[in-house]
Amino acid sequence: MFIAMNRFQVIRGEEEAFETVWKTRDSHLHEVPGFVEFHLLRGPEAEDHTLFASHTVWQSKADFEAWTTSEAFRKAHAGAGDRKPLYIGPPKFEGFEVIQTVGVADAVS
């Protein structure tokens, strides 16, 4: 599996608008082979921003890379720069290959 994350420093006071953009968008992820799940994460607050991260899980790094060059990706990101700035600077991308997964079914009773 592969996890793709983008970190956003959302300007204080713009958190609700940022969340609304994500919650109301048409992501087109369901159209892409290898997509597993998506999470929008809200993190700690700093003086000038609140940290958010988008977190997608893919069956493989190749599936994620195929998404980034797909028509679904272009449709999902169309118009992304058309609204007023909600975050400081560009998002910071981080990609992770999954080495180990432990789930509730793995717990010892």
C-alpha cells in the first residue's frame, strides 16, 4: 500500500471555508483504480494557521502515480486556484510506502 499526504497551513479564521471546499468537491477518486480511502485531517493550531492534511490510501505507489496523470485528477483539481487564498504557501506533499499494518483483528486476546 501507499499513503499520500498533503499538509496545508490554513489561515486562522478560514478553517470552515477550507473544510467546506473539501466536503463539497467532486473528488473523482471513486473512478480511479487502486484508490482505497480518503481522510481530511485537522491538526494543531499555531498563531497564524491551523494544520490540515489530506490523506489518501492506495493499493500501490503506481496506482497513486497513475491518479496524478489521470483525467479524474485534472477534473478534481480544476478551479483550485480560483478562490481566495485559504492557506499559507503551497501544500507540502509527503508519500509513504506502507511497511506494516496492524488492525483490530490482529489484537491478541
